[in-house]
Amino acid sequence: MIDEFSFIEFLKREFEGGLIGDDCAIYKNFLISLDQMVEGVHFLFSRFPPFYLGKKAVYSTLSDIAAMGGIPYLIFLGLTLRKDIPFKWVKEFFDGVKEAINEYGVALAGGDLSRGETITISLTVIGNVNKSGILRRNGAKARDLILCTVGEGCAKVGLEKLYSENFDEKFLSDVDVLKFLIPLPQIEVGKFLVEIGVVSSCIDVSDGILRDLKNLCRESNLSSLIFLEKVEEIASFKNVTVDDFLKSGEEYELLFSVGEKELPYFLDEFGKKFPEKKVAVIGKFVEKKEKYLYFINCEGKRFEISGDGYDHFGGSA
Ligand code: ADP
Ligand code: MG
């Protein structure tokens, strides 16, 4: 099977018209996106509490609206259930859905139910474009700096803890496990990023920073240099390895770019608006080179990167 990155390239070539390639499709004043969660791939039935699963399904879908700075309104939910799933599980799942949509002022507007061999959750979200504009994946320019929001916990570490052999119910209150179970969509940050007017590109981190940065590079037709010492510093602050920090998927933090000149203004305003939230400058875009991603250290030495995060079809960089 081809890797997910090449798969999207294939789809973009086959289905021209410019709707495919960003976090949401833009149609008139609407933002529309579909996401799926599949048992055995995105979650293990035995460990993932249904209440959290309902919340995460909504959160992950809303995150694509956040990535474009939009405002979410409606959700449609398709659910395939195995015959042996007890109603208690279904009720808890929908309690989670309800809590999440209430938190973000979104309505469940419809969906579909089906029987099947594995549980599959499919969500479509419809939102409005922000009056100030739209954050796109394809707007970055060479020399723009690459930033990311840095939240608490690491979803990749959380996943490993949740599914480890020595799992204990107590793990459910661990910060990394919670980041994996219920990663909040950055709707307010996304709105701010578009309203401040100096953000040139944006994506939400669903497949890991490296893989999603590669998506920004592909859409903007650029390459990127990742500041090695900077990511080492953040990883150590988060108490995870650099590899875990850069490859952790389903984080739903935002990865975006700001012009060199506008950076001080941006950081200042961000700090005022979100005093509790950390944002870090982790690299910069450069003209397109042979590869999309390189590390660079403070002495200017470049290193190539191999392997870049989670791929649904098992390919590598
Ligand atoms: P995200 O991680 O934000 O959900 P993806 O990286 O999965 O986005 O997808 C990238 C782009 O490819 C999106 O515009 C998405 O709508 C599109 N895409 C993904 N899968 C399909 C598919 N099966 N058919 C058409 N477009 C697709
Ligand atoms: Mg996305």
C-alpha cells in the first residue's frame, strides 16, 4: 500500500478543483471536514472509556475547524457498532459527545447508525469561515518562522501508558494519558491566529509535528529547517524524548508560521491573550530543497530526518 502522504498527493491529482488538501474544504462561507475513528486503529475497546471516546471523536473533528481559524456549528455522526456492544457503552459514548458539543456550542444535527464487525465513528463538522479570513496550509513563505502551541502532556506517551501491560485505572488521571484520551481542540487559538493577521499558514497536529510540517511544506511548496536545540529544550521541559515530541500524533495543538518581522508583535499579543498557554518557535521555512524536512543546529549544521510520525498505511518519510 502507498503511504498516506502519497495517497493525498494522488487524490489531489485525480480530483482537481482545489477542495482537497487542507484541514477543511472551503465552500462558500462554510468549512467542512470529515474524520474517522476505527476500533483497533484509533482506540482499543478494552481500554478506551466510552465517555472519553465520545468526547475525543468530537474534539478531533472540531480541531480541523480550529486549524483554519473558523467557528464550528454542526456535527453529523455516523456510528457502526458490533452486535455485542451493551447499551451502557453507547449511552456513555453519547454522554461524552453531548458534553463535548456543549463545551464548544456545537449542535449534533444528524448522522447514521449501522451494524458492523468493528466499531467505526465517522464525524462531519460544518463551520463558518472567520470574518477576518482563513488560515490555510499553503500560505507559508520562505524565511517565515515555524511555531507550535505546546500543551500539557504527550499523546504518544499517553497511548503507550494506556495500552501497557501493567495498566492500572489510576493511569486515567495521568497528564499524558489524558492528552491522548481528550485532547482539546484549539478553537480560541485558531480564531486568534486568523484575527491577528500575521499568520501565513496553519495545520492542526493530528499525525505528529514532523508529518504535519511536511504537509505544510507540500502545500506551500517549501522545505523546512527544524531548530534542533529548540526542540530538545521543549522536549526536556515536557519530560519526553525529542522523538516523542516530534512524532506524537492526535495532539491537536496548532502548527503555524509567522513572518520574521511580525514575530515579536505576534509573541507579545499571544502572551497577552493566552497567558496560560505556551507557544514555541521551532524552525523556519526555506526554499524547496531535495527533502521537505531538515534539522539545523545552532552552528548552522544541517541533518537529514528519517521517519516522521504516524502513517495509516505504514510508509515512512
Ligand atoms: P486531517 O489530518 O486534517 O484530517 P488529512 O491529512 O487526513 O487531514 O487529509 C488531507 C486532505 O486530504 C484533506 O483535505 C482531506 O479532506 C483529504 N482526504 C483525505 N482522505 C480523503 C479521501 N478518502 N477522499 C478525498 N479526500 C481525502
Ligand atoms: Mg487536520
